[in-house]
Amino acid sequence: MFLSSALLLAAAGVANAHFGLDYPPMRANTLGKDVDPAYSQWLHPCAGVPSNLTDSPKTEWPLTGGSVKLDLRHQWTYVFINLGLGSDVSNFNYTLTNPFWNTTGNGTLCVEKLSLPADLPVEDGSPASLQVVTLDDNGNALYNCADIIFKADAKPLEGDDCKTVGVTYAPIQVSESSDDDDSQGSDDDAADDSSTPGNAGSATGVNRVALSSAVALAVVFVFGMSA
Ligand SMILES: *[C@@H]1O[C@H](CO)[C@@H](O)[C@H](O)[C@H]1NC(C)=O
Ligand SMILES: *[C@@H]1O[C@H](CO)[C@@H](O)[C@H](O)[C@H]1NC(C)=O
Ligand SMILES: *[C@@H]1O[C@H](CO)[C@@H](O)[C@H](O)[C@H]1NC(C)=O
Ligand SMILES: *[C@@H]1O[C@H](CO)[C@@H](O)[C@H](O)[C@H]1NC(C)=O
């Protein structure tokens, strides 16, 4: 059932909007012409690519969060990056994009360091997988996964290895309220904070920290691009 609607969508010409997960490298190639016919980015949760491929890359990722580089081929798309723990992940139940992003443009998006939830139970050597989901306005989702190993001495990508070209991104729920209302909002920061999306269930405010750094990254990036 699902597979046949996926094939219909592909036949309708939407397939050229696929995307690449360049870093950490995806489990197996799901983009372009030489894709194993069993794989399709329309398939949840990982494009049909199993977690037990013997030759799939296991990228070392810092314990405090690492880099993600995407090859985006849409005029714009929403992006979600999720994390699941273990070596055979079925449940990608930690989100690293809270709020998720609206990316505009066709090119490479590289984020040097994605923040992790502070209570994430990982240590040196913990296996995990990342799931990247892109979603369009009609709810059509594409999936790609990459396997990682958390390492105390792993480093994020830097400089030329992590260049963003042709793409801008903004966390979706924040972009509107951060436009022009700074003075108006300054009287009741506490109230604003308590309504920050993603705080539910977090007694520590950790999600708010992750949120702020995502906003900071986006701001740095937007100004960098206009220069
Ligand atoms: C991977 O798992 C699938 C199903 O769980 C199994 O059929 C397949 O043989 C496994 N492949 C390897 C390389 O272990
Ligand atoms: C993306 O860029 C390529 C090459 O620059 C171009 O051929 C293609 O039409 C673009 N796609 C979109 C959706 O803008
Ligand atoms: C995520 O899923 C794993 C495996 O199902 C579970 O052990 C873990 O407690 C879950 N974590 C959260 C925060 O839901
Ligand atoms: C996301 O970006 C696209 C292109 O810039 C825009 O058309 C769309 O309205 C944006 N979505 C939201 C929810 O802001």
C-alpha cells in the first residue's frame, strides 16, 4: 500500500527533490542513479536501508554534539534531524532540531555543531543513528539515516569542511516573533520563556539552551550570507 503510493509520487516527478546526507555519510547511497532498488527516500524511517549493513560508515561524533551536512535540492523544505540510541535503532525519539528548520535554497547546508539534549544517556563508544527528514508543504516526507558512534575525542567539522552554499535556514517557530518586537517583549521575558516551544517535559530548561543556540547559528548564518 505505502510502497505503491511512494512509487506513484516518484512517477509524478517529485523524485528530483531528493536530498543527500553528506555528513555523517548516509548508511548507503539513496540519491541519484545508482541506488539499490530496495531503497527509496520515501520510506520511513531510513529510506529502506537497514541498520545491519556490514559496509555502512560509522562516523565518530563528539559527545557534546557534532556536524551535519546536507545536499538540498529543493527550492525550500522543512528539515528535522532526529537521534536514536543503540546499534539497531527503531525509535528516533530525540530531536536535535527543536524547533525544526525552514531551509530555503538549493545547495549545501552545513551546521558545525548540533546541540544535544543535556540528559542524553551516551558515553564514549555509544552507538546511535541520525535520521534526517525533509518535509514539504503538502506533508510529503523524505528520509535518510546515518550511523554514528559517540566519541570523547571526536571533533566537529570546521572551516572549509563545513561550508554552507546557496542555502539559508531558520528555526520555524522563532522566525516570526524575533522579527521586530524586541522592545515590546522585554518587559515579560519570564513569561516568554515559559511559553518557549519544546519546554514541556523538561524540568531543566535544557531545550531552551538548545533553542537559543539554534537561533544564534541561524542569525550568524543569515548575516554571513548577505555579506
Ligand atoms: C539484516 O537484517 C535482516 C532482517 O532483520 C536480515 O534479513 C539480513 O540477513 C541481515 N543482514 C546482515 C548482513 O546481517
Ligand atoms: C538546483 O540547482 C541546479 C543546478 O544549479 C538546477 O539545475 C536546479 O534546477 C535547481 N533546482 C531547484 C529546485 O531550484
Ligand atoms: C527513546 O527510546 C528508547 C528505546 O525505545 C528508550 O529506551 C528511551 O527511554 C526513549 N527516550 C525518550 C526520552 O523517550
Ligand atoms: C518557508 O520558506 C518558504 C520559502 O522561503 C516560504 O515560502 C514558506 O512560507 C516558509 N514557511 C514558513 C512556515 O515560514
